[in-house]
Amino acid sequence: MIIDTHQHFWNIDRPWAKGVQDYRILAEPEGITGTILRLEENETALEIADREPFVVGVCGQVIPGPVFESELNKFAANPLYRGICLFGPVLVNVERNKNMFLACMEQLAAKDMPLDLLRVLPGFWGGPKAMQQFQGTKESVQGLQTIAECVPTLRIVIQHMGGLPIDGKPITAEWEEKFQMLAKYPQIMIKVSGLMRGDTTRAQNERSSESLAFYRPLLDALWRIFGEDRLMYGSNWPVSEHEGDFISQSIRIVRRYFSEKGQVAYDKYFWKNSLHTYKWSPRMTAQTYQ
């Protein structure tokens, strides 16, 4: 079983839409049996999930504020709603409105749902041009640490390995420090998602490296620092296609790597850690677990 914890269905009602069937054509031959849909438009995401059993859960968006509790309650009434995502710039407000923000995070934890975080760490590299304005700062890092320390029951997921640039070499001392900071909080999980996005060595219009050897120094660092219980798979489709990653290339990289770690670690990475984090329920026979 493989659960893809990070992909998007965009512009679903437009002729150039990327939808469920487009995804399944690419994903099912690689053994992917279900997915967590990552989409800010909560109603649209739930409508898609309701009619598509391949989607085991939705990670939407609810911004902390006066209506957070009522909005969260509304969406959480659907059991397919499995968490929310916030961008780094939002976390700048944690210290400015600490009581309000932490109250919202406690409400999320009470729902037994995780908080996904994107572009929190300074130095997040690449991604669509429209997103590159959203960058982490020392204030967003402080906000993350405040949440982790004050709401320890809240599971936190760092998307796309924190956004570090990948050049085929061992990670820098700066990124080692960032990862060690995250590792201090046992409730923080890391999505090894959009792996090929991070290749900084490719020239414009070139595809990212498809070599395990190129990504091994990064994967070794993540394995050393976070271990088998805190890493999970995500494709970041169709954003990943900008880097020439059409699901098959990157999943074959991580499949080879985690196969080396044994069946227990392999299963944790590809589905068991996502089950622990998002508490999804099977909707198809292929998603059934014991």
C-alpha cells in the first residue's frame, strides 16, 4: 500500500484541469492506492473527496482568527477533513496574537488533526513563481517553536523537507541546524514530498536528476535525524511536473532508498506514518490495513 500525502487537483472545472482520473492514470501503476488531497478551497476539496474514494482525506485551510473554531467545526463535521495547512507568513502572527493563535491550535489538536506547514524555514528554494513570495523568516520559525512547545499534543507536518535546496552533496551546517531544531519536537513529521523540486543543479527547462545517488546525501540526513517514524511520502503532483517529475521518477527513487531500510521502515514511510498523522480511514479494498 502507498498513500500519497501531498497532491493537488487544480482548476477542476476548467478544460486544462488536473483531476482525479489524470492523477490515477499516473499513480496507480506505481502502486499508489490512496491520497491526501491538499487544497485551500475546503468546500471544493470535500466535494471531490466525497465522490472519489481514492481520496482518503483532505488537508484544507482555516486561518486562525475569530471564526476559526466555527469554520473548523463546519469542515470537521465531514470525516474526510483530516487537517489544515498554513503558510510561513501566517506564523509571524503567533507572537503578535499569542493567546488567540494558541487557542486555535488547541482546538485543532482537540479534533485530533495535524497542522501542515509550508514555507516556514528561511531559505525555502524553488516552486511555482506565484508561491516564491511566501518565504520563511526568523519570526515564522519562532511561531513554529511556540506552537510546538505550547501545544505538544498537536501533530505538525513540515512539507517538502522544509524546502532545502539539493545539489547532490551533504546538507550544509545551516540546514543541519534547522533539521536538528525540528527534531527536538517529537510531534513534528517531515514530508519527503516534491523531492525532485529541490534540484538546484538543473539548467532552465532541464529536468531534475533522476538518480538516487544525487538525492542520497539528503535522504541519509533525514533518516539519521528523524528516523523511520517521522518521514512520509508525498508526490506534490502536479506542481512537481514543473521539474519533470511525473510521479514515476521520484517514487522510484524513494522506493529504492526505503527498500534498503527493510520492510518495516518501508511500510512506515509509504503509509503507516500517514495513518498515524492524518488518522485516515480506508474507503477502498486496496486501502485496507490490519
